[in-house]
Amino acid sequence: MKLGIVTAALVGSVEEVLDQAVRHGFETVEFPTGNYGGTPCFDLDVMSADSQAVRSLRAAVETRGLTISALSCQGNPLHPRAEVAGRHHDVLMKTLRLATELAVPVVNVFSGCPGAGDGSRCPCWIACAWPPDFLEVLEWQWRERLLPYWRAVAQDARRLGVSKLALEPMPGFMVYNTRTLLALRAEVGEEIGANLDPSHLFWQGIDPCVAIRDLGTQGALFHFHAKDTFIDPAETARNGVFETRPYHRFDERSWFFRAAGYGHSSETWDRMMLELRRVGYDGPISIEHEDASFSKEEGVRRAAAFLKDRIFRDPLPNEAWWE
């Protein structure tokens, strides 16, 4: 495993961002390219039109002893408003082409969420099975929007040589847990896998270790985001976990995102790292900073310090210690 960072947590030009990554002791970087994935540290349109800019980016990474774990363009290409869906799809396609030029096999995305039917203006996420209209909408969303879109994108990814479309299971989108991720993978193909972020699983009541086991044993675990969630027991007891108050009002919410190790115990994170080891995951542990209680600098520093002694850096030994 290698410790990495989503560069949206770092500020400056590409060179400045990479220098900060080195100073923090990171080994991999994950570049956002647009949509909801965070502010890019380079211009995607320039990269799409200038092969020299791509070579310069690759050289800037390599000369610092870093690698690129993924490009990230989480958006909603299924948005019911065509202008929004079109923008997000355009960023995705440019990101896939850039991933090809950079020889980066993983592109991190969201599944997206369409409306409730033709003519909708806003996304409609179905989170319960009743009234019965909800299941009718859900079936339409999968049949008419989700499956056709991702089948087409997977075909484009194959053509471009990008082998891993890493969907981040997240409430608010069609793929939000292990079941929905594996259902989409079964319908679309092995290009579909997970960028697993435990922070989105904790508050749903999902054990990330079980998710890691289920995804990893099926070869569907492509990337890992290191982000935590604090669940306030008093507010959850009062109002439950469905939470619409803005993220920055963390003092009011029943749960909010935290730096790795500051929402759940070190034992919980040790279990996750061990489970990743058990399923053969040897990819990046990529820190994503969205902790409103810390500045970017402090959140990154604390998460890195917490994880450095927890990840498995060496491969499994060839011989058992007792032989």
C-alpha cells in the first residue's frame, strides 16, 4: 500500500502542490479534474489540447518520486437538466483521454442520479420502497438512464485503454452501497468497480470491513479514500442519520466528515487496513480532506500522521515466519 492525497486539499500550482505532497511524505497523488471532485491544480482543457503540457505534468510527478493513483471527476452525468449532464459528461470524457495519455488506469467517478422521469428538473434519489411510486421511479432510472449511460462509457473506456472506472458509493446517487455497486458491475462489466470511501458507509450503518471483503473478493475494489465520519450519538438518537443541514454546520449535524482516525477508533482503522490486506488490495490509501473542524493543512497533517503507521507497506513475505 502507498499513502496518497487528493490534491484538492493542497493549494497552488502543480509544482507547489507536488512539493507539498512530498513534504507531507505522500507517495501518490490523486488529481481532481473538475465536476464535484475538487478544484483542479491544472487546466483540463489545456491538457486536452497540449501534449507538451501532459508530458510536463508527468515529468513533474516522476521527478519528485511520486505516482498518480487516479484522476477524479466525480459529477452527475445523469442529471435531468441536459446542460448539467453534458458538462459533467464532457469532463469525464476528457479525463478518460487524459488518463490514457498519463497511463493512469483508474478514473474515480460517481454513478450519477437522474430525475424521476422525462421532464424532471432535479435529481431524485430513492431511499425507501414505499409509497409504491418510488419503486416505479427506481426501476425507470436504472433501465432508462443508469444502465445505458454506463454501458456506453465502459465501451469508451475500453477503447481508450482505461481499465478501471472506480465509482464511489455515496448516498444521493444511484450507486451508494455494495449491493448497488455490484449490481451495476454485473450489468455493465468488469470496468466498473469501487473507489471505497468509508466515510459514506459509516453513517449508513455499513461496516466498511464487510464492504471491503465483498468487493475485494470479487475483484471490484479499485481505489480507497481515507476519510472518516463522526456520528453524534445524542443528535442521532434525537433525529436519526438522515441529515440535510449543511456540512459546515458540523456543530448541529447528527454526523459529519472527519480526518481519518478522528471519527472512529484506531482499532477500526486497523481492521480496515487488515481487511484490505486480506483481499489482496495493494493500492493507494488516498487521504481526502473534508473535515470542517480542521483547516486543510491541519487535517492533512493529522490524517497522514495517523495513517503512516497503519498501512501495510511491504508485500506479504514469501515464507511464513515459522518455517
